[in-house]
Amino acid sequence: MRILQVSTADIRGGAEKIAWDLFRRYRALGHESWLAVGYKQSSDPDVFQIPNDAERGWWTRIWMSGDPYLKDAEAGNRSAWLLRRLLASIGDPLRALARMRGLEDFHFPGTGRLLSLTPKPPQIVHCHNLHGSYFDLRWLPMIASSKPVILTMHDAWLTTGHCAHSFDCERWTTGCGECPDLTIYPRVERDLTAFNVKVKRNIIAESRVALAAPSQWLMDRVERSLLSGAAVATRVIPAGIDLDNFKPGDRSRARTELGLPLEAQILLFAAAKVKTNPWKDHRTIEATLRQIAETYRGRQLVFLALGEDAQTERFGSVELRYVPFTRDPARLTMFYQATDLYVHAALVDTFPNTVLEAMACGIPVVASAVGGIPEQVVHESTGLLVPPQDPQAMAAALDRLLADGNVRARMGQQAAERARRLFDLRRQAQAYLDYYEEIIEHFATSGRREEIPSTRADL
């Protein structure tokens, strides 16, 4: 099969990592596998950067030459955000005017060359996140008229007027408008959210793409949104990870390799930009550690926050140690293997890879019961689920498991077994390959939506 995937970048975390792992898995299975990205960071010859800059005029290219660097810096940095907008306004005033009106930014002209990037025409196009300043969604109907298209949603952006996650807001169920927070990523300048969500719904309906999601929680959201009925098929395909890499290992050896104290009890939380990540809950982590510090009387307790370069903090007897994120899978696995418990505090999350990686390494998980996390962690079996933004509940869960090594061992074993059974990359890849075949056949015969079964996750 000839498979072209589309993703924001090739080497990153989250949704990008899922696309990258599938891309490599397909190639290992003998398929012709390609990846088209907005931002290429690897030297892999089968990864192609969508030529947005090359398709812009020379004036625009000059003023936007620093955009990739500002984009990486703008999270939590208003100065970088303002400078990026200023340079973009000078370089492409019509695009800036559309953005000032509140329209979402679809001005990425390289999208029109997507199907000409690969050495052979793909048989199917598998899109992942299409936000992230690289893809013109308006091209999707034309692309889908030439090739069958599957779109995997990794967040809720397609169902809203601008945001990737809406937190407690339910306005997306009736079509947005009167948005309570225009600054949530991807932010917009004015409230044109009701118009934006209708545009996206009409594009999906006109394209007649197939949708996929890693969690039933997200697919249920699709069915409650304006997207309901717009796709030719929907399917829940849980994310998978490389179980040849993420697996239980020798804790003492991992701690020695990483320079961690052998006798301490160690907790781990991993996320990009731990302190400022809008979807995670660093505030609850800190409040939890303060509460634990008041009563903890065990061995040295170290909390590792993997994904941030910052100074170590102390809360009484508890050490909060920040560790820069690593892209080395073997080293990342050692952090999990060195850990007693994995802690995942989140305000919202679709189906976090880090939870699966910890489980695969035989580590019990204490996590906020939000989004798709309850489809990963079985309460009282592979870990403990607690209400979101509840430091007292999270501290009580951690205290309980830190005090009972037998319970930790049992939960860790059950977590590894669940990961092997349900969250193997090989399983995920085969599920997508089966879905591709159905969609390709549907595309060839122009059958009706009912001819393609939509499935629910069995987790």
C-alpha cells in the first residue's frame, strides 16, 4: 500500500509522535510510507516538508523568515507572540486582515502541492492534526476528491470555533459563538467562532472524509457536535506505543544510569513545557506536593517533572526536580523504569502517550479522571483515578500507593499486561491498515456512509 500521512512535524511528542511511529511501522511492514509535515526536523528521505514558504511571494518570505523560531517561543511569551503577528502583518496584510476579523488562519499555499510531494501517487492520505500553522483546510475537498482521506482527531479543534480543547465550555455543542476565552490555543483575535465552526463542518461534509479518534471520549464529542454525520465513517482506534522499547526493566540500573538516588521513592510526570502547558495541571502538582510534605515520613521523596528546564524546588521533605525533555526513546524508558509511580495531572487530555508508556513499563498511574484517561487507566487495577484539580484527592492516592509496595507491584504488573494487550503499536497500525482498505474500497465504489461500519473502542 502507498500511504501518505500529514502531520504538523515529524519529530515531536503527542500527535506528531503517533504519526511518526505509524510512518516507520508501515515502512517496516513493506508498505510505501511517506510523511508530509509543516516543520521537518529529521533527515529521513521519506519525510517531505509542505512547501508553504516556497509558494509565498518574495515579500512575504522575507518578513516571515523568523516565523518558525517565534512560533516555538510564543507559548507563554506575549512579546514573541506580538512580534510574530507584527512581522506576519507586514509580510502578508490580507492574511493579517482575515486574522484580525477573527477568522482561523488557513493561509498555507503549499497545501495545494501535497499530492505531488511523493515519488508515486499515494493510495490513501491519512491526516493528523491540521492546525499548527501549516495546513490550508480549504484544500481538503479537492484533495479528497482525488484520494481517499482519513483524518485522525487528536484533540477537539475540528468541533470548535478555534480552540483545541474547550475545558468546561459546552458552546461547541450548539455551534460556538460568544466564546468565553479567545486566547486558548489556537487563539483568534475576535469572536467569529460560530462562523469558523460552520466552515469546518462544511469542509468535512464536502470532503466526505473518514474520521478516527484515539478515545471514545473524543468520538462521543464528535457525535455531539456539528460534525455529527458529516464524515463517511468514524472509528475509534486507540493509540499504540513501541512495546519493544517501553517495557519493564531493572529499577536500580535505571536509577544508576540517570544519577537518581537508589533508596528514594520517585514520582514522575512527563509533558512538554510542564510549567506552562495549557492542558496539564502544574498547579495541582505543586499543591499536591505541599500537602504530601506535611505528612510524609518515608524515605527521600523525589518528584521528577520531565519536560522543563528549571531550578529544583523543595516542599518540606519533598524535592521537585525539573528535567529537560529527552527525545532518546531508550533514555526516556529509563525514566519510567526508575520510577515508583507515574503521576498525570491534567485539565483535559485526549489519550496521552505518556500514560501508555508508563503502563507499558510496569508503573502504576495516578491520574486526573479527564478526557480519555479513564479509557487507559482502570481504577484500582492499573492505577488510581482522582477528580481533576483536586490536590487532596491526588495526595491521598499517592500516600496510599507509596505506603504499600505490594499494591504498587500488583498494579504495575496489571498495567504492563493491559498495555501489551491493548496499546501495542503493531495493533494500532493493523487497525489503521484495515480501515484504509475499507475506505479505499468505499472511495472506488462511492458507496453510502452506512456501508462503512463505525466502531466503538472495546477497552
